[in-house]
Amino acid sequence: MSQSPLRDAVAARNARLRKALADTSAQALLVTAPADVGYMSGFTGEDSWLVVGKGRGWVLTDGRFAEEVERECPDFSSTIRKGPMIEALAKVVRRKRLSCLAYDPGHVSVALLSRLRRGLKGVRLVKQEGLVTRLRARKDKVELRAIRRAVRVAEEGWQAFRKGIRLGMTEQQLAADLDYQMRLAGADAPAFRTIVGVDGTAARPHALPGRRRLKRGAVLLVDFGARVGGYVCDLTRVLFAGRIPPRARRVYETVHAAQAAGIAAVGPGVKTSDVDAAARAVIEEAGFARKFRHGLGHGLGREVHEEPRLGPSGPKSTLEPGMVVTIEPGIYLKGRLGVRLEDDVLVTETGRKVLTHVEKDLESIIL
């Protein structure tokens, strides 16, 4: 019997990966992406690789993380390297008697692949794209608890941040204060660089906070999230500094209705493009089709942007229970204002559950 829910979850993840590898010619998979290494092993160190598949999993790291690997990876062998990573990997490959090793071309550059071929002579290297990425799309119970913790921290930080908003503050000051409040609430870090946009800045979906000041009558868009225990959340809210102008009200109400339609469309077996279409139809009907310039959302977990992707084009996929996705329609009027609303939604066996609960009705968004 394992000692922790995380240990159980890691064992189950590795069992799923071994099953996926059984359908390939590879005996094991080289994992190099930090988020994938942490997912497959529970390891929190940096600059480390993992070999998983045949036999016992193996973590390759350096002396900075000797204590972490011993404590966090009790079911894995480990190598504390003193020289180049590939030399350490070659020793592991020989010890495990591997003749065929898979790698993910999405995380292994051409230069690294060349070095691997030189350092692992006699070992066949085969492409296996997205093996861990596909596993990560469906969250287990341990991951869902972590995401919910991140949500609680972000929302607690938001409530404190909102109380401190004052006219005259710059976008940079507002972003810094929200980051600070999330840290006070327990965040390890912001999930990403916090986006704060006033008026015209908000019309650029991923604008960096600048020196524009919050004035009476302004629109304030805030896209934020917290990272807690290796997992993240992602929310966007819009506030109005005083009376809401008629055009801004119409834009907000349209986005609010579009988001509701998108959330209602989420469910197991639903095509991601159909979820996007449900929200996009509301915006198109209101006459803002060309003002919604991005996909409806994305998966999240260890990273802010994971599979699946919800958009009108690109890879087609189907929602499955355990996936957590963002629903974030937006309308952007160049030089004037931007409105985007974003919530995190869990796909359940029978439908959906919204994990984020920051107020967004018209009565609650006026400063």
C-alpha cells in the first residue's frame, strides 16, 4: 500500500504510459519536458530527465536536488549526475539494457537529437509524439485537488485585490498588487504574467500592463491565475470604474451570454469545435464576429495551455471526463475597450462543473 495519494497517482500514470508504449516498438520513453517529468514522477526539481517504461523508472538530476529526488520519488531509481546529462543517460540505458528508446519530438530539438544519437550509439531512437501530453489531458483526483487549491488561492487574492483598487493606479501597479495578494493567499507564483488592461489596452488580448491609469468611466480587464503545488488556474474578469457606457454594456452582455452558451455546451463526447461554435454563434448574432479573434479556450493543469484546444479550426478533439478547460470568449474594439470572461470548467461523466466562482453579473462589476 502506497504512502500517499500522489504516490498512487504517479504509479497509475506510469502504468498507463507502459500500456501506451506496448503499442510501439520502444521499450521506454525519454521524458525531457519539465511539466512531463513532474507529472510522471512527482519530482519538483529543475533541469532533469526521466526514463520510464521497461522496469523501474529512472530520474536523472544533479546535486542541487539530491534530497528532493530521494524524498519525492521513492519508487524510482535516480542518478545524481556530475557530468553531461547524455553521459548519465547512456549509463542508465546500458544498465536497463535498452535497445529502443522513444522521445517526443515536440520537446527534443534537432540539436539535442543529434547529441543523443552520438551519445547513445547502438540504441534506436524513435519518435513518439504526445504520449505524456495525452495522458495529462485527463486529470486524476490528485490533480483536480491541486487545481481547486489554485482556484481558491487566486479567488482569495482577487477579493483582496479588488478592495485595494483606486483611481489613478497604473496597469503595472494593479498587476503587481494582484500578484502580491495571490502570494499572500498562498500562491507559489502567478500562473503566468498577469494581464491588466485599461480601455484601449484591454482591446489587445495579451497586452502587457503599462503606465495607463485607471480613470473614472474606464473599462478594466484582468486576466490572472495562481500556481499552487505545481498546478494552475486561469480566470479573466472585467470591472467598470463607475457608470457603464451603453456600448460597453452591450459588449459585456454579449460576452457574458456567449460564455454561458459555451459552458452549457461542455460535456463528455462533445467536439471541442462544437463548444467554440456555441459561444461564437452568440457573438456573431450580435454583430461582433470579427471582434472575437481567438479560440474559445484551452486545457490547463501543470501548464496554463494544455490539451485540448477549443477553437473553430486546428486539431479536432473530443472532450472526455477529467479534462479541465477554460471558456473565455471576448470582444475587442481596437483603441477603445476589450471584454473577456474566463472560467475553468471540469468535464464530468454526465456534464460539467464550473470550478471558478468570481462574480461577473453587471451589478457586482462596478467599482
